[in-house]
Amino acid sequence: MEFTAKIVADFLKGKVEGDPEVKVSSVSPIENGKKGSLAFLANPKYAKYIYTTEASIVLVSKDFVAEQEVKTTLVRVDDAYKAFASLLDLYQSSLPQKVGIDAKASISNSAKLGEKCYVGDFAFIGENAFIGNNVKVYPQVYIGDNVTIGDNTIIYPGVKIYMGCAVGKNCIIHAGTVIGSDGFGFAPTGESFKKIPQIGNVVIEDEVEIGSNCSIDRATMGSTLIRKGVKLDNLIQVAHNVEIGENTVMAAQVGIAGSTKLGKNCMIGGQVGFAGHITICDNVKVGAQAGVGINVTEDGMALWGSPAFEYKKAVRSITVFKNLPDLATRLNQLERELKELKSKK
């Protein structure tokens, strides 16, 4: 589909600077912009590319000030990044949508499917499963007995959802993720470990997105809870009875041990590890590779390091740590000088 700058501006409630009739049919990064594509500028680090890009239209925020001539057509909006995301939504919604049941899908007679669903080849839907309206279940997905999936949710290839788990509306679960596998529960019996049955489930609320190859374990009892609006990157481990609060986001390779509870609106960097049975309050930010082993009770606190502590102190500590060899040399020199002074008395 082709869009003119005027159409783009009207849709985004923005203002055109340049040719309102210039057309675009694709999108591109501003640094690699091509003729006939639309790009956006949100990060000041990329501002230099707006003077050289070949993109036909560039979205910029209203407060952008050009330092030299700009050859491309600009569309000024309140927030360039959000505006670009809205355009991508529009583009995606214009693509053909899969509907219907492929011939090689396996669906239990007791399962219930809503309207306008898609179920791909070799997907399996178990006994008494409930699938809402406009749900897309791609090939090789496993949906166990008594699973419920809300309207407009997309389950990409190879996802496994064990029995009794629940997924809300408008969710996206990417390829290879496993939801509802057993939590890591074993009781020591002397020379071995006895498996503790994991009889709970996983509940994923509305508007959650989970990346590829994540593992979300079912609760020992009760539910592992992923609250509304949570966004998880790829390769994340969520253990049994964990609760992740609304609108919390996590980068790749985070690991959360059992029964830990994270608050709302937290931002967790890549490779962060959380110990079990701790509580993290709302609005907390944790830097990459941190190890969090104790409760965090201060709303909005920023943490870093392993073990993690207050971010600004962690940065200062790292600066000192890098200078330890030089400090050790100077300390040894001072000790020698002090020893020499004492010997002269």
C-alpha cells in the first residue's frame, strides 16, 4: 500500500514540511533510508542521518530543530516514536489475516473455538479447552486440556501451553515458549530428592507479550501470575508461584526464582537474577546483570551490581574497583615508607 505525506500527517494529526504528495510504500531505519520509504527520528544520536537519509518521509517530534538543510519531507508529530508505532499498527492491520482450521490440526471434540479463529497444521487443542474470538494458533502449537485463551490473542509456532493454564485477551506469545511446565520443586530425602507435584497453573492477564523460548512454570499450588500489560523479552525464566506486576518489562535472560513478587511498572535489564521468596515494590529499575537477593521496599529505587544495591553508589563503587590495582600499589608504597620512618626513630 502507498501513503502520501498528507495521508500520514492526517492519520497522526501531524504537520507536513516539504512535499505533501510524496509517496511511501515501506519503512526503513533512518540511517539506511531508501527512496519510497518512511523513517523516524526519536533518538538524538541519529540526528545526523536526517541530513543524508534517502527516506522520502521522516517522522520527527515537534521540538526537533534542524541545524542545516533537510532534503526529505518531514512530518512533525507530538512523539515520533509513538507515531511510528501507530503507523506500523496500521500497516500490520492491512495485511491479509489468517482464518480457518488447517486440515492437519487436531482439535478435541469438547474444545470450544470462537469466531474467526485460525488453527494451523499440526496444532493440538485438548479436552475442554476454550479459545476466544479471532485467536490465531500457528502450526505445531500444543494447547493442553482445560486451557483458556482470550479474544485476539496470537500463539506463534511451537508454543506449548500445559493443562489448566489461562491466557488473557490481546496477548502475543512467541515461538518456542513453554507455559505451565512443572516448577522446580524437590524435597531432599537423604541421598536423593523427591519430586513435589506441581498442581497449580499459570495465569496470564490481558495485553501481555512474551518473547521466544521463555519458560513460565506452573505454581506448586495456586497460580504463577503475569499481570496485565507485562512485556517479556526472549529467553526468560519465571519460576513457580512468581507474580509479575502490571506493565513491568524485562529484557532477555532474566531469571526469577520461586515465589518472588515484582511490583507494577518495573524495568528489568538483561541477565538480571532474582532470588526466591523476595518482594520488589513498584517502579523499580534494575540494571543489566544485577543480582537481587533481598526485598526492595523503596518505591522507584534504581539498582545495579551483584549483589545489587543503589545505582549511584554502585557506579561509584565500580569506579573504585577499577582503580584497585593502582590503589594497592600506592598503599604498599605508603606502608614501606611508614616502616622506614619508624625504623629511623
